[in-house]
Amino acid sequence: MNSFEEVYEAVKEYCTKDGKVGDIAKKLWLDTLKPARLEGSDAVFYCASDFQRTVVTNNYAHLLQDGFAQILGFPVSLRLIVQEGDETADAAEQDRQTGEALEKTSKDGEYAYTFDTFIVGGSNQFAYAACTSIARGDGNGNTYNPLFIYGPSGLGKTHLLTAISHEMKKRNPELKIIYVTGETFTNELIEAIGKKDTSEFHEKYRSADVLLVDDVHFISGKDRTQEEFFHTFNILHAAGKQIVLTSDRPPKDIKILEDRIRTRFESGLITDISMPDFETRVAIIRRKAELLDLNIPDDVAEFIANRLKTNIRQLEGAVKRLKALKSLADSAPSLSMAQSVIRDILTDEQPTPVTVENIIQEVSNLYGVTAEDIRSKKRSQQISNARKVAIYLVHDITQMTLAAIGEEFGNRDHSTIVYAVKYVEKNMKKDTNLRDAIETITKTIRDGSGK
């Protein structure tokens, strides 16, 4: 991978940290910039139009420059070139290919998600064993069908799904293997319904030999999606086709999921992936460094492992940043370099506890009211709706008792709290806007807390 691209990924992380740039703005303006090269102290990008160049220059240039200074340790200037026609596009592609050749990292897919690149430890060995058994046809198809793997984001669930696909394809290239996220399954169904023809959708999924679904919890609360998934599951399962599912929580904890689907999720093998221990984290760092042809001293690897404890993607990101900085600085990774490169990651190392205040603030931001409004006795529809959502989320995310929740919301009584929770649960089933709002706030809170 081009080291400048790696640096830019780190810069984007800096820009989105603490809400400096929102997700929508990032996708619209920063993700669409094409990193070309670093010429001395000039960071060169290609952009799609004069309009994009103007927006980025006027609104994000200073923040991007701050990010580069944080990551690289020296100031840079931005040079944005409008991509006009194939000639410029070819030049951008040539820049990227040249960078890849100069880097001489690993082969296709330095982070290829195979069983060989998966680091096994006490936190994931059962899930790994089940996945390898399925992929290599060890005769556990009935016992492990479906296989349901759950655990926090960034611990290797997607890696295992992709490894299953690679291994099965290697053994039988004729297999029809479908890998899909719960969100993509939902979006493809919506598109098919919009065309008033679901035949292609049915053919795609119901003819699969192996169905691998990542983040299956996304279908919760979506009646039509659950209906389609239920029938797809039944058809494949009855035909003896392998199904593997991942989620951030076990089936019993997935909210607004039809019981008939929950029981099918629970009908096979359920296993979890938890946070990796110190030895496993060190092994992951060394393996990723090896794949990037990067020699990391023991003290640097152990320093990173001691500071980044909750997420494998953070470990990978730290190694990538070290690789990028090594290439740019032309010096071996050192402890001081590691401290500099992952400074932003280290800031987020310890998860921030989810508090009632966090939740109320996120809800107030989305609904356009104040935290004081939500805690008050005001009864306008906008404030009342925001209050119910906040109460529901506090009940759903924290371990607080109903009485304690009532105290946080202006000393409201037990029955008021119960009513608000049941109101939101009921209306989420039929109100897509409410459901989307709950999902957005929940994701923001969980991501922000490192959960």
C-alpha cells in the first residue's frame, strides 16, 4: 500500500476524532479526495471538481494540515488538483502504482483475511476452531449450522468469515459463496422491492451453497427484512447449506428480533470472541509487521500491546502508521516514534464510560433540544419524544435500575420510565425514522466509548 495513502488514513482519523468532522462530511469531502503523493512538504491530492476543491480548501484545509503535522511531525501544504479526464486519472493511478512498487510490502492483500494470518489466542480459539472445521469440511456441518459468532467490533469476526470463504473456494472453486453484511442485505431488498421484482434477490441468496452474514443484528426491527431473511435461512438450512452469522451481541440480546429468527440463530453453535490478552496482542503486532516487511523491536511491540488493549484494528492501524512514518522518515521504528505515531489512538485507549449525560447529549443534539429540556417537566411533543428516546437508551445501554433512571430524569416515577421504554420499543417496529434515530445514536455512543 502507498505510504502516503496510509498517512492520509491516519489524518482522516485525526479529523473525525471528537466530532471535528462529521461522518457525512467525511464521506462527501475527505473520502473522495485521492491521495497522489507527498512532494517534499506538499501533500498532493486529486479531486473530482472545482467545487470540491473550493469546499475542501475553505472548510477543511487547516484541519487537514493540523492532522498531517500531528502524524508526520512537520507541517505540510495542500495541493489539490482537479481531475479532468482520463489523463489525470491515469497519472493518479501511476502515482499509486509507483508508490506500491517502492514500498515493496507484501503481496496482494498484505492483510489478506485468511486462516494463516489469523492470530489464535485464548480469546478466540473456540471460534477459530469452529470456522476452520466448517471451512475444511471436518464433518461438523450439522452441529455448526448455523454458526453464530458474537463479540465487540474489531476483534476478528469479519476476518474469520472471509477466511472461511477463501478456504472453501480454494478447496472447491465451484461453490457459490455469498458474503454480505446485514445492512447490504437490507439495502438490496429495499432496491428489489422498489423495482417491484424480488426474483433476482431471491435467486442470489436462496441458491447459495454457503451464506456468510456479517453484522446480522442490523436486520433487527426491520419487519420485511426479517421476513425475507427467515425464508432464506429456512430454504438454505433445509437444503443442508452452511450458514455463518456474526453480531456484536448474542441472539438473546438482539432487540426487536422476531422469536422465530432468534430460535434459528440459537439452533446451531454459538461462540464469542473477546478482547485479546497481552501475548495475543503482541503476536498480532508482530504478524502484521511481518506482512508489511517491517521490523519492529520487542520494546516497541510490547509498548503498543500494553497501550492498545481493546481492538485489533487499532493494533493494525498502529503498525500501518509506523510503516508509513518509517518510509517517510527513512529510520527504523523506535519507542519515541511509536509514541508519536499512535498518540491519537492512545488518547482513546481506555474506553470512556457511557454515562447518562453522554446519552442525553447525543439525543439532544439529534432532536434539536437542550439537555435541560430533556430533564425538565416541559411537555412539547419534540421535547417529550426526545425524553422518551433518552430514557429508552439509558435503560438499554446502561445497567441502571428504573428508579435510578427516574432520578436522572427529573425524579420521574417508575411507571413513567416503564411507559417511555415500552413506547419506544413499540414504535420502533413501525416508525423507520425513530428506528434510524435510535440506531444512529446508539452507534455514536458505543463507538465513542470504545465499545
